[in-house]
Amino acid sequence: MDANLPATTEQSAVPAVAEAQAQPTPRPRPRQNITTGLFPLALGVLVIAFAALALWTLMATAGAGA
């Protein structure tokens, strides 16, 4: 019997068609928080600023004495 034909009264059970089953929709991925991406950049800027301040303080206090 052809699967595309409608069921008749002679058939006791009709097999389920795979297309008719509802497919669950996948949940969307959570987006990345912007602070997660900017944290390493901000940390790097702070380290560079601290090193520059330490070097500037060392140069200003040592001075070039004659």
C-alpha cells in the first residue's frame, strides 16, 4: 500500500510518519557579557599604567645628579 494515500477503515493502525512529529526548537545560546571580553584588556591597561607610574617615579627621584 502506498504511504501517501489516506488511511482507510480497513486498516486498524496507521504507522506514524517521521515528518509529522514535532521537532523541538533548540534554545538560543546565551550571549557573552561585554565585561567578560573587556576584562583582560582593562587588566592589561592597568598593568601598563602601574609600570609606567613606577618607572616615572623612579626616574624622578633618582635624577641626574652632577
